[in-house]
Amino acid sequence: MQDFQFNFNVSSFNEIFPFYILIDKNLQIVSLGKSLQKIIPSLTENSLFTQVFSVERPHITSFSLENFKDTIETLVVLKSTLDTTISLRGQINRHNEHYLFIGTPWFKSMENVIEKKLTLHDFAIFDPLLDLLHVLKNQEINNHELKELLDTVNSQRKKLKKDKEELNKISLVASANKNGVVFTDPMGKIFWCNQSYLDLTGYALEEIIGKTPIQIGKCDLSTPEELQKMVTAFFKGEFFDVEGYHAHKYGNPFWAKIKGQPVYNEEKKLVQYFAIVENHDDEKEKEEQLSVLSSIAEKNINSVIICNKDGLIEWVNDSFVEMSGFNKTELIGKKPGHLLQGPESDPETIRYLANQIQKGLPFSCEIINYTKNKKKYWVRIQGQALHNKNGEIIKFFAIEEDITLEKEFNQQLIESENRLTSLIENLQSGILLEDENRKIQIVNKKFCTMFGIHVEPELMKGVDCTLAAEESKHFFKSPDQFLERIDVILKDKKNIISEEIELIDGRIFERSFLPIYKEGKYAGHLWSYDDVTLQKRYKESLEAERQKYSSIIANMNMGLLEVDNNDVVLFANQSFCEMSGYSLLDLLGNKASDLVMSEEGKNIIENKNTIRTKGVSDSYEITSKTKTGEIKHWLISGAPNYNLNGEITGSIGIHLDITQQKNLELQKEQLLKKLEKQNEQLNQYAQVVSHDLKSPLRSIHSLITWIKEDNAKEFTEQTSQYLSMIESKVEKMDHLIQGILTYSKVDTEEVTEEKISIQEVVENCINIIHIPENIKVHIQNTLPVIHADKFRMQQLFQNIISNAVNYIDKPEGVVTIDCKEKTNSYVFSIADNGPGIAKENQEKIFKIFQSFTNNQQSTGIGLSIVKRIVDNYGGKIWLESELKIGTTFFIKLPKN
């Protein structure tokens, strides 16, 4: 015979033996079937076989490496220690240096299969369970034959009674029967049984004789319904046929099929019962398996179809009816292809199916079918032929799965992959996609830019990233650590999100790693790099600012209070606590106005909280009370507080304790009133003094004039000079008194604010002032119109221009008047070419009675008046001067 070698991969081996277990020489599980993993999810590879399974048959008390050989090449029943509801039947054989278990689960009911969520796809198509239908059919035939045998026995009961020889023959037949046979009297007590019954029950003959079948057969697993059915039929003298668990002397009950037949005499009186007890353990198991498979097929979400050997449909499940749109009447007796295939069904696939079916070979394919309404859909078909014991094809069995959505999804997936590729290429993150062997599949331009790779991304496909990483490690601050970390990440194959790595040039990247799996199998991974240097620096700066402002808030002298829309305190800084006298615990959760405000203050706060809800910010003064009852004056600057959604959640107030300022204001008001009174008295005094001083001066001046006129010829020249000096001093004294009077009135007289032309004021001053012929006064540019008091401006410019003219010591004097317009002010300048003012006297010159010239007309008051007027307008006056060159006075007046 020719020797063939079969090679399987794990996937194809799973299709044939979905419940296999491959065990190494140390009894460690190397591999296991997909369906076995499904019913025992906690069972994993590398588990120790002896720890996850116990051996029920052959019976091994302590399962170990030493007695494992007793299970080889014999029927074994394994029980899972991980799930004690799971038992496996099969055989363990040597496979090279391993051991291979091939078997199937041993389920006792349909509920077990449903509970484990098994479908028809989880069993091998040729699983022996599929043959249970044939077995049950044969069993039905045997049962029929048995009934005929019982009928024959009943028909011969008269003969048995009369003819002992015939009875002995029948007894001999019963004794030789492989099934258990018992005879009871009318009271149900056993008076004879064959050896097969003793073997089935484990009892000796003397333990059975005299007892009823119920006493011998009843066990914990017996159902009351079946027992009652048998008892009722017995006492009625009727035939019975029951199934159920039958006791065994040593505690292992078996599934029994019991048929009982009453035996009557000629007077139709019940004289005995004849019963046959069959062990149906194997049949029961097959029946349950068949029931499970039938239920799986019927309830399978996929379509199931069975055809006869000629390819005509014999049976379909409800899923097939729903998917195709045809009812069962329209389907039975038809060929599937004639009903379901259409214009877009692939001819090559149709020929493949026909060829496989003709040869009786398994088939698996995908094809477009059409519903009754001609709506096309994709199906995945898997099927095979079913053979009888002689190897002849009797039926075809197939499962059809609607994969229309899967096909659409795959198409969408292809389109999504194309869009994703385009997106990746244009992302602002550096993207690197590697396959399971670390070969580049996709890399974008940003990645190349970040790492200084001067190659087009398309040309990098297929490059080995192991070598590329080695070549790129010099970019990083810790090159060896960079490579080691990559190895760890690839080994763990776990998601990594935004892991920071620092480059040698100071840049900071965030690296992310995403493993990729296809159908549960590792297929590569995706690297993502983002340059977060700016964000990192910004974040650090932001944190530093946050710390700074947190410290400022905590330590600032002003109290900060945060409340919600109901005025309930959410936060207060230390300064507020000190201002109010309350601790933070006293404040939190309480209404601020209830704690620190008077009744009047509460009304103000309520009104302010109302306008805060409209987004209004403002400042206001309020009277408060501390915890000790002390009255304080606060200046509050309040603003609405917003959440991230822009909703107003309350308000924040900055509180400044102005109690001291308020007290100072009261003192100031009192001082101002006092000062006002004193000024009024001073003005009155100045008027009196001025009048009282000027009156004698005028008299003296008049007397001197009269004396000079009356005695002009009698006085010597020296006497005339003395009189002239007295006259000059009197005039100077008069100017001085007038200057003091003017100086005192600068701040007290009412002023009239109006639009005035400084050009006109200055021209008027030039006309009034006596200007010698050797001095020229000119205005360089047109002077502006401003809001001011005309008399005050006249005083200001007349004093300045007079000073400039009076002190010029040059043969040709020049006074220049000009103005420069600024954003908020005008700056006037009056320049002369006089003697100049020494540096040390420039600050003193604006003080009253300060004169640094020998000019007899100088009183030292003019510039003091000028400075006082400028100060009253909120302006500024200063000078620039150089000895023997000249002086320039600057006057800055605000526009408003």
C-alpha cells in the first residue's frame, strides 16, 4: 500500500478536530481546539494538563505523569477541573514527541449545548453525532421487532402454561438474551431473571428474587413520572414502555429502556408480568447529541440546508427561509442554484460548486445569490456530502452565512484605508506604520522632516526599522535608552499614549504606540510622534504663572472672595479672612452677606449679584461688620465668574479695606473747612494789609514828588539822588504788595472756563508790556485755542514774557514764543537770549521772593504766580538755561 503523508496547519486541523488537545512530554498543553476554548474560556495554552483535567475512565484516583501512560490508545473520559460541567470523550495517542487527544464533549442535555453557546460550526462536519439519526432509526426498527417479539410471547402464553417444555425453551431464550429479562408475579415480586439483568444491576440472584422491579431500579436520578407510569400500568395489567435511570448496586445508574407485558391465563386472569430491561446509555448519549445538533441546526442564525443525493432540497431551517424569501413549500424538491443564482453570480464559482458536489467533496466559497424578490446578497457557503456505512452519498449538508454587510464593510474598509493613508500623509504628527517584521508600510512627510530624513516617504516602504532606529538614535538625549525602550514596547505590545522623549537639540517629542491585530493575530504597529516643545515650554510657563498668581492671591493685601449665584462662599483668601475676622471654615458654605453685611449692605449685595448675572462688572463702597462687630469701610471691585461653557456661575470680588482712608477723608474734610476759613480770613487780612500799606506808600510818594517840585533848585545833586532812590523803593514796595495780593488770589478767585485763543492772549501781553527798541518778541507758530480762564492765562504769559524782556542784557534781544501739540497736551516755550540762570538756582526760581538779579523792578513773586497757575491746571513748568546764552521756559498744559 502506498504511504501518504498529511500536513495540517492549526486552522485546517481545527476544522476537523475542533476539540483537540496537544500535550508535550511534560504534560503541558501546547495547543488546543477553538471549540474547546469556547466551552472552557479559562483553559489556556501552557496549562498543566493534570491540573486542568481529571480522568473519569479509566478510573485514575491521582492523575500524574507516571500514570498518564495508562490513558494512551484507549477510550478515555476527561473531566475539566476548571468547569466541572464539561466532560470529554475520546482517545489519547502519541504524536511524535507529543500526545494528541482527539474527542468530543459529552453533553447530557440540550441545555448544556445552549449554555455553552455552541453552534453547528463548532463541531466537525463528520462528527459521529451526525450519525445519531441513523442510529435512532435502527433503534426504532429494533424496538418494533421487540414489540413483535412481545406480541409473539403473549400469543404463546397459553402454550407456555400448558407446555412446560415450551416454557423451558422460552426461558432458555430469555436467559441467553443480551438484555435483562425479569418475570414477576401478579403482586410485582420478581421470581425469575436472566444473567444479563444481574450483570446490568450488579446484584446477585438472591438479592433480586422476592423484590419488585421498582425496589431494584429506583435511584436518585429516577423521575417520579416514569415510575408512576410503570406502577399504574402494572396494577391495571397493561403494557408499559418507559425510559429512565435504573439503579446499580455500586452506585453508577444507567439509562434503561423498560418494556413490560402482562401475561394472562385462559380465564384472562393476570398471572405474571414479563419485562425486558435494555441498557441505553450509548443510545441515550447519541440521542442527546443528535437532539443537540438538530436544535443547533434549527436555531442557528446561519442558514442550514439539507439536500438529497440528487441535489434536491429536503429540509431548510427558518434562517434559510428568512434569508432567501422563499417559503419551505417553494424550496422543498428544488435545486438551490436554480432558485437562488442570478446575473451577477460568478460562473467560475458555480462550476466549482457543481464539480465538488459531483465528486462528493467538501466545498467552501462565496457567491452572490438572489432572494425571491430578486434582491442580491452575498453568502459564504460551507458544505459536504453525508455517506452511509457503505460510503455511498445519501445527502448533502451545507451552511450558508449572509455576508452582505461584511462585503460592504470590507469595501468601506478599503475606502477608509485609502482615506486614512491620505490623512496620515498630511497629518502634522510624524506617522510610522510597521508590519509585524518591522518593515515600513507607511511613513509621512512630517516624520521625515522631524528626523531629518531627506528621502521621499514613498521610497521608504519596506525599509527595516530595526536598522533605521539604530541610525536615528543619535537624535535623542539618551540614545541607548531610546533603543531599549523600543524593544520593551514591541515586546509588551500594549498601547502607549503621549510618552515624552527628549532630543539632544532640546526638542521634546510625544511618542504614541498602537499595536494592530487582524483576526486576533498581531499584524504590526503604528508609531506617532508629535513635537510638543512649544506646548511643553508654554505649559511650564503657564504652571509657573499659575503658581505665581496663586501665591499673589494667597498673599495679596486685598481680600478675594468667590461666591456662587446664591451668594454662598466658595473660596476666600487669607487677607479676606483677616479683614472679616472669620476663618475659611466659618465662611465656606455660608452666605457672605449674612456674615459680614448690615441690613443696608445686604440690599446692596443682592442688587450687585443680580447685575452680575447679566455680565456687569463694577466697583462700589460698602459698610461691613467684622466677626467682632467692628464697623469697616470696604471698596469692592466685583465681576461675574464664568465656567468653561461661558455660563455665569457666580462672582468674584476684590475687597480693599478703606476704613483708614475713610477716616482720613473725614479729617481732610474738616481740615479743608478749617483751611477755607483761614484762607478767607487771610484774604481779608491781605486786602486790609494791602490797603493799609499802600495808602502810606502813596502818601510818601506824593510827598517826595511835592518836595522835589518845590525845592528842585535848592537840593544838591546828591540830595536829589537820595530822593529818587526813596521814590524807587516806594514804587518797588508798591509792586511787591500788589504781587503778594495777586499771589494770594490765584487759588481763591473764581475762574471762568471758556475757549480762548492763546495767540490773542500773547499778542495782547506784547502790546501791554514795555518792550525796548533793542528787543524783538515774535511768535514762531500760531498758538492754539484751549479751554481755560482768560485772566489766568493773561497773568501766566505776561509774567513769563515780562521776565524775558526785563532781564535781557544783550545789545540785540530776542524773545521767541512757540507751541508743540502732543496727544493729550500742549507744550508752550518762551525762549530768550538773556544772561541765563545758574544750574543751582533753576529749582529755587519758582519759590516766592526768590530773585537772582540786581534788577530793581524784580520782586521774586512773578514766577511763583506762574507756577501756581500751571499747578492749578494740572500742568507742569520747567526751564532749560545756559549762562550768557539764554533761557527757555516750558509750560505743559493738558488739553482737557
